[in-house]
Amino acid sequence: MLIYVIRHGQTDWNAERRLQGQKDIPMNAIGLEQARRNGIALAEILGDTVGEFDFVASPLGRTRATMEIMRAAMGLPPLAYRTDPRLVEISFGDWEGSTLKELKATQAERVAERNASKWDFIPPGDDAESYEILSWRTGAWLRSVDRPTVCVTHGGVIRTLFQMVADLPKSSAAEGGIPQDQIVRIDTNDRTIVWL
């Protein structure tokens, strides 16, 4: 199955390298422009096949806004897409809103634990997740995809998709950078991932 995946545009917390997780932080001016440009690029990529695609986003505001800006830039009705809660970002629990530098000053041992095994590390907090836990729900979403799809989601979600589709080592998947100004093409049939 063919899936085009886009990370939401930049937020101020992204720029400040804060652990954003499930906090509903809006995009900044750079992020709004990234979303518009990704929409223009996607329109060129999909061309006449756009009607064959399902459009789905994480329910958080920054992903919905990205999808709506992209669709408008593509000449499509901005609100004609659906959301799926399985695509919401990883929860960093009590660490959301902090930078790793700030956390290192007060929780150096826990940050060292995370650095040693980022994929399996669960931050403090009742709702916190590891990338492994996140992959359970993103895997369920991936298995449910039954037609070509455009998906707007988050960096953590994209890392888990990469791990599952390309069978990347979990340590590599957890560390990979996920740009906000590019589109990634995932083909689940031949298990390829290409940045466009």
C-alpha cells in the first residue's frame, strides 16, 4: 500500500527542542509555511490520482491545521479528511514541556537511562509511553490502511512506521531526524521509504 506521510509544521516548542508529546501546541509562522509548501509539493506528486487517496490526520490541532493548509494549497476542500486517535504523538508524560537539557539538571540518571535505550524508555507519568508502546497503536493503524493514503502525523509516529515497514533496528529508528518540510513515501508492499 502506498502512504504519503507528512509531519506537522514547526511549533515554537519544536524550535526550542521541548518534548512536545501530546500537548496541543499550535504551529508557528514557519510551520504554517511548511504546511503550505508541502501541500503544493503533494499536489504535484499525486497529480490526477489525488481522488484515489484517503486523507487522515492525528486529532491534535497542529496536525489538523497542517492537513487543512495542505489540502487548501492542493485546491481541495480543507475539511474533507478524517482523524484517527492512533496517530497521536507519543506521550512523554511528566516530561512534556521540558528540554532534555533542563531535565538533565534535575533527573540526570533518568535522562541517561533514556539515552541508553531510547526505544524502550518510559518517562515518568501515568500516561507516558515508550516508542515500543507507541508502535502497538501505530501498528494497528498501519494494518488498517486499505487504500492509498495521505497521513499527517508526528515525528514519533513516523519513527515507529519506519521501524515496522523497513525493519530498522529499534535504536536507529528512535534516533532518526524527521523533517517538517518534506514528504515521505512509504510503500508497504516492497517495504521502501523515500524522502521526497
